[in-house]
Amino acid sequence: MPHAPQHVDVASAELDAALRKGPFHVALRAAIAARGLPLQRVQHHLSRHGVKVGVTSLSYWQQGARRPQRPESLRAVRALEEILALPEESLIRLLAESGRSASGLRPPARSYRSLVEASGVLDQLLAELGCPPDGGLHTLGHHERLRIGYRRELAERESHHIVRAHRDGIDRFVAVHHGDRGAAPERMRVHALENCRTGLVRWHRDTGVLAAELLFDTRLRAGDTFLFRYGVEDGTAGVSREYVRGFDSPGGQYALQVCFDAAALPVRCHRFVQHSAAAPRSGCQDLELSGRHRSVHLVEPRVRSGFLGIGWDWE
């Protein structure tokens, strides 16, 4: 009976060990070597999955010089698991573990699987609403206010936007709300509070993502500025422990305020930044709860790509 070549057995053993122990870049390199695929072929297979990643990026990932971070890159990692015939979540798990080991800070509350799934779900919801990836608006300022209820739940969120159109004919904005684990988006309510009205609303129950059209009563021309305000009633999930806002590109000012019910006050609050969904958190800074209004806040004069958030601990 013929035997497999020794180099195949060695490559397979190295892959098994790398998938168990990591780190991510070693496992990716071992998987590509075990399948005998040049990076150009890997890139071709990714494009057939609808994911665009350059050969240079793939090379950096397997060398450990860079890590997949943006939502598109995380979708690529999921596709690589299928292309390279790896167990589901094997590379994503190693990517998450390498992020945690790089920092002693608490990892994101949502799993990396839910982050990846949510990014794909959001694309689907935006397509259903007929919204292109670029909505035609630049954010000049964004102020969010969260209310945490007496059950320690995310009760509601209010957003105030200042935007500028960068092309003619813009007459709407798609608001996205991602509830905490266990949220029921079909029970949430969207309220148009100022200079807009609610249009179509779509949601995805498994990920707790809701997307809603906010329709303007005017069509903006390129260069026009516009202000509008809306709110989302939530209160459908369990205990809330943080709120994170993601930014795809650099923008204007962002402010986040979290207000707590008098019957449910946290013992500690802190702000943090995160350069990508798969990156460790940094810039952790304690926030003091104001006595009278029971709130904490952060202000970022000019946001960068990545994530900003506030977390809080209960007794």
C-alpha cells in the first residue's frame, strides 16, 4: 500500500500543531504550505468568494508583520478557513487569542464570530435598503447619548449628526443599531426626532442588528451641510457592559455620553480605543461618574479609523 510522502506528513503535523497552539500567522503560513498554494492562487480563490485582498497583505499576514483588522479582512480570514479546508473558526480563534495576549485589557464583549457575522449581515441589510456602501455624506460631528436602565440594560440611544454631502441628490441616511447579546431588533423602535422622518426598517434577529432609513425633506447638493437627530428604543437584551462605535475612515468630532439609572450605578467606568475588531484595546482611561447626572462621557476632536468606546463594571 503506498505511503504519503514524508514532506506531506511533516507539513500536516506542523499544521495540526499550529492550529492548536498558534499564533495566527504561523497557522496561516502552515495551512498555505500544507495545501501547496502560491499566494496568487490564494488571492484568486478569495476573489471568487467576493473578498479582495492583495498578495502583499497575505504575505504580511503569514509573516506576522501585519494582522487582519478591518471587517473586509476578517471576512477574508473566514473565507481562508474554507479555501484551506480548515476547521470553522480555527483561524478566527487564533486571531482573537493573539489580540488578547498582546494586551492585559478586557477583550470585546462580542465574540469575533459575531463581529464577522454582523459585518456580513449589515451588507445584506444595506442592500435590502438600496443603500450603497458610500452614502454620500461626510460626518462633521456626531454626538451619541445612551441611557442604561434600572435593569442594567441598554434602554435607549439618541444620535445627533452633523453631515456634509459630497455629491448631489442625497436625501437620506441609514442608521445602524447593534444591540447587546440577546437583543431582539424586531421589538426596537426608531424615532425620527429632528429634520428627518423614518423610512424603511430592516433587522437581523440572530445578530441583533437593525438598519433604518432616515429620510430628509430636502435633496442635498454637494457641499451642503445638514443636521438631524434620531433615537432607538432598545431595552430588549440583558445586562449591558459597554458601548463601542466603529469608524471606517477618519472623520469629524465624536462625543459619547452614557447615563445610568439611579437604581443601577456601575462601580467603575473607563474609555478605550481599538484600532480594529481583531486588535487589542489600548488607551484605557478611568472615567469619573458625575454625581448629579450619573453620567460619563468621552470626546474625540477628530476620529480615526477603528473603534472608540466606554465600558463599565457592575458589582
